[in-house]
Amino acid sequence: MNLQAVANLNQMSFHVLIERVESGYFMASVPELVDCVASAETCEAVIAAVQEKVRARLANIEVLTLEVANNPWTEFIGMFEGDDEFAELAAELRAERELDINGTP
């Protein structure tokens, strides 16, 4: 297992979803951090509130990146190399889709 620490928590980026709810308030949530949800009367206020929730959530945690070395899909790379029947089928599909060998229309 290859774990790497995120060097600078100040440089992390998150997606923030902002929506206006029926009561007229704004709701903001961070999908990457399930507990980071805020509501406020204005868009600016909800952004500030959710930023504070993210800062509080990250204050006492360590963020690591996990790299997976043996991606199971890599075993299929090149499995049809040298297979004339597959090459013929691929050529027919390209022709049907009007693509050349480089994949350009």
C-alpha cells in the first residue's frame, strides 16, 4: 500500500453545491465531506458558513492519498494484439462510426 500525505491542506479544493430551498434560504453542502452542510439567508453567508465548517472539519485530521499499484483493468491491455479477427471487427466499427485509425472524424 502506497500512502502519501497531502503536503498542504491550504491548497485542497472541494466542490460546493449551493441551492435555494423553498423557505428562501440557501443550502450549501460539500459532497467530499458528508458532514459539511450549512444554511443561511444569503448566498454569500452560506458560502462563508460552509467554508468555516470545512476548516473546522479539517482542523484535526490528516489527509492521505492512496495509490493502487495493481489496477485490475491493466491485465486487459493488449489482449487482442495480433488477433486478425478482432482487428477486422475494430476496422468495421471504425468505418461504421466514420472514424479513421487515429480516432478523428
